[in-house]
Amino acid sequence: MNLLLSEEHLQLREEVAKFAQQHIAPFAAEFDRRGPQKYCSELMAKVAQKGWLGICFPKEYDGLGKDFTSYVIVTEEISKGYEAMGPNCQGNLVAAHSIYRFGTEEQKQKYLKPLARGEHIGAFSLAEANAGSDAAGLETEYVLEGDSYVITGRKRFISNATVARTYLLFARAKGSRGHQGVSAFIVEKGTPGFSFGKIDEYIGAYGHLTGELIFQNCRVPKGNLLGEEGNGFVIAMSTLEIGRTGECAQALAVSENCLKVAAGYAQTRVQFGKPIADFQAIRFMLADMGTEIEAARLLVYHAARLIDLGHKATKESSMAKLYASDIAMRCANKAVSILGARGLTKEYPVERYFRTAKMFEVVVGTAEVQRTVIGREVLKQFKQEK
């Protein structure tokens, strides 16, 4: 019995899990060996063919018409196949979701449909060298000149940087400060004045590209303004709940992969005349991993359910992000310990999981940011009257 998932959800999980193990997992080690500057386009094409990149968008926009929980299931299972697949899908989702929520009908027809079908890939372009956790500190600026917005600035650590076709770009009106004056724009690849800088070399999730976007007097038509001018910060913040919850699904996948490998190894590795799984120290580590993964999964799917019901999930998505990210790192650490020296080599995938797990503690809001958000929400919940 699963109290958080319907029978349809469970069938979807079974379908995606089977697909991931047949069509993604066999190529995971190969893509990891390719390094941080190679995109796993072949694997993404297979996911797109299944329609899963648009699973939570309405059928009228060429999506599958399912709920956000279905997206979380897909992300978790394909990330079990290979952990770079999750952030590839995530970068596409947050860009597409913003267009779905705030775009005009014309923008949805032109940009959302190809993103939902997987024909185009999207990129959510908010972060900058001096504007990471402080998203209001954007330095990329725009001015209105006739029928175009002219944009100048640089973006850093942008998922799907060079492989996307549709970029959701955030910039501020020249001379504005703070979150005031921030607007969102849809920018197409190949727009004059838009180019790419360096590709980042992360420690893990090879096959997922992040990099620098450069805008030098880039002219964007007025019709590509998303929402109202000056409403960009609201649009950016509206993605946090789905962004953090989707990120959690990836962390769950890495955690469970660590447990699977560690438990299997412990039952076959013989020391002192018996499998190391018979030693209490090893069993206790496996018990902690299993318990913590289940607790993290409940937090993640609770947040997803709240989002599907249309409820605010600020606190819950941050709790899920904080805990699931922490558990991924702890499970990876325990898995390496259980495998011993082999856990430090590429003979087993846990060293890859270890590298990837650390990323979850940083991306889409650090642990410190999540604690700040949770603390603020808890104080609101139990506010004392003066």
C-alpha cells in the first residue's frame, strides 16, 4: 500500500523504472567517462519520445495532462538510471512551467508546445556570478528601444546552457535596484547579441551541461516579454516550489542507488569467514540508510501533493530539499564506507554517486538557504501576539 500514490502513479513508476533500467542505466558509466562537457542527447531524445518532458502540462499544449507528482515520479526513476538525466529535465521544466503560468496564448503555442513535446529544450536563466542565493542582486540589464528590449549582461551556472533552444531570461531595468524592475524574457537561441561563454566543469552529473550565457546588446522583441514588465522576480520565485521538489526526486534516486549497491555488496563480500552484512556495524548503516530514504521520500511526495492541490508548499518543499539533499550525501558516504577501497574506484558506481550527491546540497538553494526559509515559515506558523 502507498498512501501518497494512486494506482495510476504506481503503474507509471513501474513503466518508467523499466524504461530507465533498459534504456538509460546501461549507458551511465559511458556518459560519466565522457566528462562534464558532453551532453547526453541520445538519452534525452528517448525520454522526449515517451512524452515525459511534458508530462505535467495539459494536452492542449501537447503535454500528457498528468499531475506534478507524475513528473516527480518520472524524474526519480530516470535519475536512478543515470543521475544527469534529472537536472536535464529539471532545467526544461522550470522554463516551460513559467511560460505555462505567465505566458500569453501566443507564447504558449509558439514556445510551450515544442518544450512539452521535447522537440526543444528550455533553460531557466536566472543565476549570475554575483547573484546566486541573492537572486535580487541581478546585474544583467535591459532598456526599451522602440519595439525591442536591449539586454546586456552575463548568466552563470545555467542548466542546459548550450543545448537549449528556448531561454527564460531575467534582467533588470537599467538603474533599478533590488527585486524592483526585474522582468522575464523569452530568448531564442541564435538571437543576435546572444552567445555562450565557458562550460562549467562540475564534479558530477556528467552529461548535464551548465555554463555561461553572454548578452551584448541583445535585441528581444517586445512580444517576448513574459508577464508584465517588472514582474520578473515574482515569476522567478514562483518556480522555487516545483524546482526544489523536482531536485529532491533526483536526490532520492541517488540515495536509493547507494543503498541498492551497498546492500548487494554487503551480502557477497566475505571477511572473517562470513558476509559483512552479518556484522552489526554494517547492518546498522544499512538500516539508517533505508529509514532515512523512506522519511525523505515522504517529505518529497507530500510537497508534490500539496503543489498538485494548489496549496502553498514553501515550507514543505524547503524541508524536502534540505532533508533529501542531506540524506543523499549521507547515503553516499555510507555506501563508500561499506565498499571500502572499492568504493573509491570506478569499479563500482558509488564513487559517482558520491560526487553527484554533494551537488544536491548546493544547487537550487543551499542547505543554509533552506533552513532560513523553513525558520521563517515556522515563525509565521507559531507567531506570538505582542
